[in-house]
Amino acid sequence: MRFTTYERHNESPLIVIKNDRSCEPFDREKLLRGLLIATAKRDVPLGRLEALIDDVEAEIRNTLKSEVHSKVLGDMVLERLRAMDDVAYIRFASVYKDFRDIDEFQAALKGMG
């Protein structure tokens, strides 16, 4: 038998604590879908997105905690995405940060420079 993805069945599940204090299991596929939307029509290979998710998950697991706040998770993703592609970073940030108006969006753009 041959495996092309990491086996994760022996690892304890990671729990994401959302802003409303509800909890849900860490979902690699959900995160990948968000990243694929952010990188649509950009030259970012799928393997780089999968590696980004692997890196984020490994960093969380290395803290030896089984829970992570969604804000921390989002910030970790944004940090890596910014180094990868500026447009994808802004796309992801616009959903993740839930800008209330154009001024917040412009502030995020200015902070990139």
C-alpha cells in the first residue's frame, strides 16, 4: 500500500476556538479551500499551499496545545501567505479580517509597504 499524504489518524485532533467561543475541529480541507480562493488566477502551486498548511499545523502541534484560537490561526496563515503572494494575502485578509469599510482595507494595504 502506498500513501501520498501524511497519515494523521494517530495524532490528537486540533480544536479551533472561534470568535463566538464555539469550537470546531481543525479542517485542513476548509483552510485549503480558502487558500485556493485567495490564490485563484495567481501563480501559486498547490504544493506550496499544502506546505503552508503543513507548516501552520506543525507549529500549532509544537506548542503541545490541542486548541488554537481562530485569530492566531488566521494570523499564522497570513504571515506565510504574505511572503508567498501579496495579492493572495490581501484577498485572504479581506475575508479573514472582515474589513468594515474602505479605510480599514486601505490601512491594510499601506501596512504592506
